[in-house]
Amino acid sequence: MELKHGSPADMTGRSDREIRAYEFLDTLGVAFDRTDHPDQPATSMEICAKVDAVLDVHICKNLFLCNRQKTSFYLLIMPGDKPFKTKELSGQMGVSRLSFADETFMEQFLDLHPGSVSVLGLINDKEHRVQLVIDEDVLKEEMFGCHPCENTSSIRFPTKDLTDRILPALGVHPILVKLSGGG
């Protein structure tokens, strides 16, 4: 894995969802660094640690959740090293019985597959069916790390670009929470 700047010069072999993510960032003028790891999809903590080291950033934990009735959907972004406690988030949001949403909804609303969940998937949520929820500790970091809608590449960009450019361009107003990782 090596650090590269910006979009790949050659998009051969990249998925449409990944290409859309790069085009979106380029259109907004968001400068980003990238590392590609096609032989090591970010599917384990060990691989994520290698990616974090190359990018010098902590890739966030991205969880796709829903309420019991499967009528409200949420994308939670939180520090990767913080334990997720459903009860804690449910209490702060006033939503009972949050659980992980079926991957069919993830594919339908965000055009993402498990392991590749990213805030950039909201590019595909034209009807705003998914509410973004961000742990405020994520916003304290200078740089933000995520996948460009595929877990075979990872990127970083200033957190300020997330809050001041990317989310406004998407028309997304996140719910901010403070998770301790406790019950």
C-alpha cells in the first residue's frame, strides 16, 4: 500500500460507485489522499490498521442501522476504536430498538455492499431515506478517513471539508451524538 494524491489516473477495473465518489469529490474541489489495497479489502482490524498507518488517519466505523419497523434508516459514523452500544445510541436518539439494517436496504438506498459502507454512499441517496448520525468525536479529528464506496481503496480529506463542503452539497444535516461506548 502506498499513499497517492487524488483520483486514480486510470479508472479501469473500478466500480461505478467508486468512480462516482471520486467524481463527486473532484467536482467539489475536495483534495484527498488515497491508498489502494485491492488484494486486501478492509475486512479485518489488522488490514484497517495497515490502511490507517498509510493514510495517517483513523478510518471510522460506519454502521447502517434501522428501527424495529424498518421504516427509519441511519448511517452512524463513529471512531473505529470505540465500542458500539445500541442502547446508548437509542437512548440519545429517542429511537427504540435500533438494529443493523438488512443489506438489501443498504444496496437499495446507498448502492453499497457490506464492508464498503461510507458517508460517500449518501451520494446515491437522492430521496434522503438515510439519516446521517455522527459521533462528535469524529469531528474533533483534523482528517477524516473513509472508503470511496469500495473497501479496496481508502481515502482521507480534511474533516472540515466533510462538514463544510460535502454534507452541504448532499443536502445532509447530520444528527450529532456523544457516544461513550458504555451502556
